[in-house]
Amino acid sequence: MAMTTASEGVAPSAARQRALQRTALWLLAPGVVWMLLFLVLPILMMVYVSFWTQTTFTIEPTLTTKSWVNFFTSETYLGALWTTIRIWLTVLAATIVVGYPTALFVGLFVRNKTLQTVLLVLCVIPFWTSFLIRVLAWRPMLGKEGAINLILQGLGITDAPIEALLFSDLSVVIGMTQIYCVFMVGPIAFMLARIDPNVIEAAQDLGAGFGRIFRTIILPLSMPGVVVGAIFVSVMVLGEFATSAALSGRKVNLLGNIIVTQVGSLKWAFAAVVGVVLTVIMGAVVAALLRVVDLRKEL
Amino acid sequence: MTTVLQLTNVSKSYGPLKALDGVNLAIPGDSYVSLLGPSGSGKTILLRVIAGFEEPDQGTVTFDGRRIDGTPAHRRGIGFVFQNFALFPHLSVTKNISFGLENREGPPLDPRTVRDKVAAVIDLVGLKGLEDRGVTQISGGQRQRVALARTLVTEPRLVLLDEPFGALDANLRMRMRTELRAIRERLGVTFLHVTGSETEALAMGDTVIVLDRGRIGQMDEPDTVYNRPASPAVAKFLNCYNLFEGSLASDAFVSPAGRFPLSASATRRPGGPAYAVRYDRIEVRPAPAETAPDEVAIEGTFVTSEYTGASVLSFFSLADGRVVEVEDHLSHRAPPTYAPQQRYGLVWKRDAALVFA
């Protein structure tokens, strides 16, 4: 008797649960529709258009691989691909070198939560001005008659202005590092702040000096932060065009700049080729970074 | 017995708060010392000063014959077991335990030696079979063992345990008590065990230290602490004394609850004036109680009682609202039955009371 009541009781509740799960799936609907319309469809379009036939003034939906061949045989475009990768790796390294110690200070050595928040907010303050102004503000800093050169000459450290400061790889790297560094600091500081101070004290108590503790405890525990930060920075830097346009004097051409130029001259098929290449690179970079650390364990 | 750790006049303040106030302490080698104190008595700070996580404002700490205040924690060679275990979350059980051997300063140990030592300590604390588990995949009791093993493998002469059973359930706590004492005896090192539980302190310590507002209230063998607490504050932490404040006359203690005649031979301890009677030294009689010449009696109203298995704890309220607790051990008598809101006489022998002048 009791058995039957129990089994009768279970069946409707299991069915109810399944129904509830089905209803819950509808919560995804707006997001799925949005992503299909504005992400998946455009990407498919982009791949499709990259095989269209492009003439000087027109574009026709006749499939051809001409644009692709053109991209991979042109020294200019392969050069831009290489520049993009070089600048990306340099900026990534620079944001880690500048960002990690900052995050270490904020996340580990400042144990007052209020002060921690204040310091992180300070990192975001530059974002209160517009992106273009932040980029362009580097010009009067780095230029031939800019602040840095004037100071160096005034102090007698250099005789002539250093011209390599502006309109070079260096100025692009400096500008990008300043803009994207905070995306590295945030995730790392977050992971570091989660480390239990007792864990570090325990390592100390077991006889390890700071160097050892950093290598064996702090660094491994903060790696998820580094990976998340690297994904943020990589995705943004790989798609960049404004910083290099403003600070390189058109000397540094990234894939992003090429897309802008091609779209400007209505070369849709070619712009689509570059877009596909860029998307594939980003996907590969994110996939590679996710292999470094199992983020599922950290969530 | 040799002294392994000596604290001389150690003080530490946080702003206006004196966390440690002139602590003098000598911890004997090869013994189990428990440090009892209520929360806020400075017991964790004291441990952290010894371990080197905090530096004292004044005073000296001498360990193994050399002065160690000012020495960084990783060069002190004192083990510390944290209340929350503080295991390295990204490392396996074995890697947690071998951490100290592999990462301490100085020439690295031969990997074979490390392996042997780790295997021996895993055997000692009973973690066989869990070597490759992550420390997030084992139970609380097992984590406690890893924390202990990780410290013991570095062979410290002194191990500090900060409320080591705080995160364990009652059942496990009882089992770990005996086990911890057995492990210590096998290794012949000193354990300094901080706890807020008086039963744990009395059960585990060869010596019990009572910490009272940043000072050492008493340091004695467990039964001395229990039967002859050095001050009213110590008596209060032990959670088994009824304390009365008042003033001391020539032949009696005068408290708001009444006048308690003193026996001629009563020793007067410092730290008062206060008068203390243990819960289980009070006898309950119907009011008005008849008393012998060597007895003291007051009257109280029965409020309620609490059954603890081996004994019954009964609460009586006095005229001024103060509550007196009486403990009846059930091995002596049948469970007492008192009528609620009924008045009873509470009687004890004059000699059973402790008087603090």
C-alpha cells in the first residue's frame, strides 16, 4: 500500500520536473534568437561573401577563390598578418608584465577590502574619457616635440629628440598596453584576492621563502586569472585598428586596418577574407588559452 | 623537564586593545599543552606570535635555546596547524605533505628521502590509499590529517594547533582527541593546542594554560586547574562553578545572595573578592532546609533542568534573579525531580567552596 502511494507520488513529480525543465529552456530563446541573427548568420554571410567575385567596382555572387589566393600570395597582406601577431604577442606580454605586479599588490598585499575596491576602481578611471581621446592623448606625449622628448632633452639625457617614440611599433604597443592593461589586472587581482591568507602563512610555516611560495602557490592559483585576462586582451588587440591608425601614422598595418581600408573602397569580398582569417586566429588563440587552465574547475 | 619554548614579558596591542599583556610562559618539551581561553582572550594572537606571523611589541620569544622574535616565520622551524587547515587547494594529498620538504630553504633533500618520509607520515596519520586524491575531494577529518601530516613531516620540535577540531563534527572530534595524543607520544615532540572548549583542554593537556584577557591566568595540571582555579576568571571559563561577588568579612563572605560563613581553615586565593561553588558540590533539599553546622545554605526557585546523559543540570533562580546551577551525577542517585516554581534549599559544605580575597 505504502509502496504504491510512493511510486504514484514519484511519477507525477518527475513529470513535473521534466515539464519545468522544458519551460526553463524557453529562458534561452531570446538569447539564442539574438545570437543566431546577429552572430551566427553574419559569420556565415562573411564566409560566403569571401568567395564572391570582386572586380574593381562591382561584386557578384559567383563563387571563386580569387580573393583567398590573393590574400595568401600578397606580401603586403601576409606582412599585415605577421604584424598583427607580433603586436598582439608584444602587447600581451606587456600587459602581463605591467599588470601582474599591479594585481599582486592589489589582490594580495592590500588586505583591506575597501582599499582593494578603491584601487581597482582607480584602474578603471581612464575609461571615463573616450577611447579616441585616450589614444590621441599619447601624441603630445610621445611626439618629436612631445612631453617625453622635451623632458629627456631638458635633463640633458638626449641631445636630439627620439623619433622612434611616435608613429612606430613602439607607440602602438605603448598605447594598447595602457588601454588594455586593466583587463589583465582585474581577473588576476580577483583570483589573488581569493587565496586564503592562511594558505600562504602555512607555506611560510613549512619553511618556504617568498620566491618559492610565489612559484609553487601564488602563481598556480592565479593562473586562471592570467588566462581570462589574456583572452580579454587577445580578443581586443587582434581586432584592433583605431590605436594603430592613430599612433602609427599608417605605418603599422594590422588586419583590422586592412578590413577598414577594403570596406572603405567597397572591396567586400576581400574584407570578408581578412575577417574570416581574423576570426579563425581568435578562435584558435582562445581555444589554446583555455587548454592552459581548466576554467571549469574554477567556476 | 626541559623548556622548549620560553616567552618573557610578551605584549602586543592593536590600537587601544591589549591583545597580549606581559605574557610569561615556559612550555616544557615532549608534552601536550593545551591553551584554554574564551574568544577574544588573545589565544590565537599568542600562537601567531610564537609562529612568527605577528611580531610582539615587546618581550622576547626563545625557542630551543635561541631567540626567535624577529626571525621570519619560515626560518623558525615551528609547526602550525590551522583551524581551517589551509591546505594547498591545487595540490594532491602527497604534494601537500611533501611541500615543506621540497620547498624549504637550504639544500634540497634527495627525492628518495622525501618519498620515504612522506610515506612514513601518511602511515602515521592514517591516510593510506588517498595519496593521489586532490585535497578538495576528501572529507573534513581526512583534511585535518593532511594538515597535521604536512606539518609533522618537517619534524618540528614544537607544533602549534589552532583550534584543530573547530571544523570537525562532535563524533570525529572525540576520535581525533585520542589519536592526536597518541601521535604526539610516538613522536616525542611538544604540541601546543589552542581551544575554547574547557572539556577539550582538560582532556588533552598534560598541562593546561588558561589565558585571560591577554594574560596567563593559570598554568597547571588539568586536575589542579579544575579543582583549584587560580582566579575567579579561570573558574568562570571552566564552566562548572557558581560564582558570587561580594565582600569578605572576618568569618564570612557577604554576597547579595546571602552571608556565607567560612570555615576557619579556608584558604583565601588572590583575584577576588569572589566565592565559588562547583555545580556538583551543591545538594538540593526541600525548603526550608535544615543545615549542619559545617554547611552553607541559600534558597532558590527551580526553573528548569537539562539532561546530559551522565548527569542532570538544574537551574535555580535566587531572589535577585541570579541563576545557580546544580549538577547531579546519575551514577550516585536516581534522576532528581523538582517541581517548577517551587522553592528549594541549596546546601553545600563550607570546605567545598573556593574563596578569593
